[in-house]
Amino acid sequence: MFNSLTWKVFFSAILFASAAYYSITVLLLYSKDLITWAKARFNPAPPPFSRETNSLTNFMGEVNVQQESMAQKVSSVQGEEIAIASADALQESIQQPVQIVESKSNDQLLVGSVADLLEEIKTLVGLVVEYNSSQAETAEFFHALFIRYPQLLGTSYQQAISLYLHDAARQFSFEVSLSEITAWWTTSSKSLK
């Protein structure tokens, strides 16, 4: 049976079978890479920017002629239809103070400051207890702390903070009254000595 096959036919059949096998294998395993390569080859990327190839006259592109649909959206206004405020009305509106709508309470805006102050009071109380500071030193410390928060003076938070400090002052080696703590908010550092 194989006597009728020539070497030429045999090698042609082997070549065709090998080509078919490898073609199918490449298509199955590397199909995504082949598609990317083909797109890059047949759709070349634009050349990189160079001053010689791109002129500055065409920098923003060519003029686009408006279509009829865009032209229909444009409307005109007659001069009589335009109302301009008089100079007096404009001057009055400038001179009037801007009315700011107040929230339920201005105290709500101070929550961040209160949290910071309470954290500093907690730290300062710990230091006064640890180093067994005197009453005069403690008054100086807290007065220096309170003058950094003038926005809390006269608010309901001032009273709450004073009560918190009075409660924390039980750890001190000396007695501190609530009236003394309240005085730390306003008195000068010379009168504390």
C-alpha cells in the first residue's frame, strides 16, 4: 500500500499536518495576543507630538460649523425686555449686611473646640497630679489653657467644662472650688499669684 506513495507526497503530508497542528495551537493559546498585535499593525497609533509635524495654527482643532439643530436653540431678546437695576438699588443691596441663617445654636459650632479643650484638661490634670503641683501653679496652667479658647467664654460649654474640671480636681492634693475654676477663665495671670 505504501509503495505507491512517493517521498514528495509523504513530506508534503507531514508538512501540511504540522502546519495545521501548530496553527490551531497558536490560535487557541495566543488568540488575545494575536488580536492585539493585528489591531496595532493595521491601526497604527498617531505619531508622537513634535513641533515640526503639528503646527500651532491648528492647535485647538478646526472650526466646526453649527448644525441646524444648534442654530434653532439660539433665541434673541429685545432691548426693552432686559431689566437693569438702578444704581441706587444696587448701592442699597451692597450696603445691607448679609443675613446669615443661624443654626439652632452657635454652640453647635464649638463642639470641636470643646473636645480639644477637654482632652487638654485631662492631660493637664494628669500632670498636676503626677508632679504634685501647687495651687498657684495649677491656676497658672489652667488660665494659660483657657485663654487659648476665648470662643468658649460665656457659652454653656464653659459651665460644663468648669464642672468637669471641678470633678477632676478631686485628684489634686489641694481643694479647688467651682468659683476659683470659673475665675481662671477671665482673670489675668498677675491676679492669680
